Amino acid sequence: MAWNSFATPLIGKAVRAASRLAHGGGSAFPGKIVEQIDPQFLARTLQQLPLGVVLVSGTNGKTTTTRMVASMLESLGLKVFTNPTGSNFTRGVVSSLLAEVSLGGKLDADIAVLELDEAYAVHFVKQVQPDYCLLLNVMRDQLDRFGEIDNTAKLLSKAAEATTGTVVLNREDPRIARLADVTHTEDGVEVRYFGLDKSLRSFFPSDDDMRTTVDTESAADTEASVGIDLSESAESDENTAINDSSAIAKTGENTEKSENTESAEQFPADVTLLAVGDHRASFGIDGETYETGVKLEGVYNLYNAAAALAVVRAVVADAQAMFLPFEENVTDELLRQVGISQRMIDFAHSTTQAMIDAAAEVTPAFGRGEVIDVNGSPVELLLVKNPMGFRLSLASFTPEGCDTMIAINDEYADGRDMSWLWDVDFSSLRGTGVAMVSGVRAWDMALRLEYDQVPVNSVNTELEEAVSTFVNANPGTPKHIYCTYTAMLKTRAALGKIAEVADAGVGK
């Protein structure tokens, strides 16, 4: 065994421990050190996994969907390695590995589910060819990094091209759906799609569909046309039938086809999101309809759930092909010899209903619909980082009966270019106003709100001070904080000083 099989984990773990003590949370610095001293560590470690690697990328929903896939696979019995903190650069994955590998370099897992930044996915697949690749969407995001939206699509195409097993694509996003053309189907690579019923497509426009600001009247008309209740404050009854028109968006009613509808329908979806309601969803799989309650917040996360289900179905199908034909003749000794566990065989027996049940138990990722109780007030953190994400968040969470705060930073992880804020329609906030605006770009945000005639009660660029003032006002009133990535991390840190905040590996 090579020297670095022992030395690299030891050195990496030591650096990681020192980094966590210094920074109070996760850090990619240990990964940077390990990449320099042992460039093969990442590939060598992940090659151990019997069911391979799932790569998740795209503009919106990476962290939440990665969490969904990992959580569902764990619920179905597998041991899963993932990068749960959203540290989605290659060195971030390496840092996460250092927390899990033994001193001998052994990773005790069956499969890896990894979130990768659109650009860093290119670097990752040069080292590790994923067995599964889930590509979610392409939106204008971090324009200073990615430039034109087609550049982002080109980056994601490299991940699709490198995948050796199954590529799962969003059929509703034309730039993503077209990536089927670069997959190596001639070598046995399978392409699967997740999609929307036509009644829901207006809620999930592509970047081309959006073009410019979406006005409130249009959004309201759409809401009325499909009979959807996007209010998270609406009363929910677990026993309410999913076909109750007051609580669920119906399929096939009063819906106009978008420009991309006809092309989308050329691709049969492995999993289709049929209907959404208040913490409820309906999925179409193999010609059957599966209805379930969900713990996730926001209508957009229900579509992410469809994406996650499509990936899990692909993994289960491969496990069935690998294990079930030999099940009757397999002994414990043979399992040990070939490195297969009984739990993998049990996993191969997973039914569609079991997958649906697993999806129902997934909880929000940190800062993405995460709810923190502060002195009796539920404070919900809502990550926003591009026009599409902000639009969907505003549509999913009614401002009535809640206090609203917006925190905007422009650090590297947020993207320096904040011009996208002018492509978001904030007029839904006119009636309630915004109680607090904060972050490095607080005054820019306040100006944007003024143009949409949204009253702003207070502006404070000192984020910690602003968070404290905001959450302590109006005790008992639910609160929404819309925030960019680094603002979300700093908001969690501020809340951690006055309330119980879960340790997500990014500090409190």
C-alpha cells in the first residue's frame, strides 16, 4: 500500500481539526492542502464505493437536491457519503472526505452523492467520472463568474459527457434537455428526464421564459388559473385529499402551453411533478400517481424532489441488475469476498412507494427554508441568488401575517454583480412592506424596493445588529429573511448567539 494511503488522511485530519478550531466551522483549506500533497486522493478514495458517485449540479437547488438524494438513499438502507455543507468545490469535497475516511484511507460508504459548483464540476470529472449525473437547470447566476448563460450550459455539458452510467436531465429547461446529445449513449449511458405536468410549467419558467421582470398581476392570474395555494401559512390537514381544488394545483386545467412545451413533451419523464399544495405533492411514475405529504418548504423544492426521485430510481434499477439475479446463490462469505453488503441487496428491493415515503421525510437544508425558533417566533431563512430563485421564493411564501427582511451581500460566493436584482418583481411586498434591509448592498436593495413602491422600515448595513433588531421585534410573529449565500451564513451565525441553531458544519 502506498505511503500516502496512511499519511494523507493523517495530515488532512490534523489540518481539518486545526481549521475548525480556528474558524468555528467547515473550511476548504484542508482540501487545498491535501490536493497539493496527494492529487490522487479524491479519485482513489471515491473508487472504493461499490455503487459509485452521484454528481448534482445546476444553477438552482443543488444543495437541497443533493440533501434529498442522500437522505432518500439512506432511508432506503445505504451508507452515503455526501458534502452536506454546500462546500461544492473539489477541495470542499476533499475536506468532507477527510472527516469520514479512516487513518488507513478507507471510506465506509456504499455511494457518494456530491454537489458540485457548475465550474468546479469540470475539474471534478477530470479526476472522477461520475456513475450518475443530475443536472437541474441553467439560469443567470453570478454573471461575473459565468458570463453568458450558454457558458454555464457548456460547463454542465462536461459533466454529462463524463458520466458513465445514467444522466438525469430537466426536460423543461431546453439548455439542460439538449445535453442528452453529448452523453455517450453508444457506450451504454442511459438518459432519464424529470419533468412537470403542463399545468405547472408557468411556475417554473426557464431563463428564456422570464426574459424580464415578472409582474405581480401575471403571477396572480397564473395562481388563479391553476387553483394553487402557495401560502405556507395556510392551514394544512394531513387527511385533506390531494385533489381538493382549494389546496392543490390540478393537472390539465386552463393552462397555456409555453414556448418550450412541445419540445419538452418529446421527452418522456421518468418522474413527473403532477400537482403541488401546502406541504403536499403528487408525482407521476410509470403511469401511476403517487401522492404524499412533504416537510420541504416552497413549491420549487417539490420539483427538486421529482429530480431526486429520478436519480434514486436509477440507482435502484442498477442495484437490481447487479444483485437480484444472484441473490439466491449468495452466501455471507461470497458477499465479503466481493465487497457487497446485505444492505445493498435489501436496497435493490426498494419499491416506488418506499422511495416516495423516503422523499416525504426529507427536511430542508440549512438556510434553504430552514426554520429557527427565536423567542417563540419562527424565523425562516430563504436563500436567493438569482432572479429565478428570488421570484419563486416570493411566490411561495406569502408576506401577509409575517415580518420580512432582505439581506444582500456581494462577496465572491454571492457573485459580485447584483444587477439581477432589477429583474425581480417585488411588488407583492407593497402591502406589508419590508421591515429590515441589510447586508453590504443594503442601500442598493432599498433603492430597488423603492422603485417597486415597497415601503422599507429600516436599513442597516451591519448585518448582525440588523438581524438582532429584526427578530426581536414583534415577538411571536413569523419572519422571513431572504438572503444571499454569505448573508445567510452570517445571519445563521447571528441567530446562533440568541437561539438554538443546528451545526451544519458551517458554524453557528
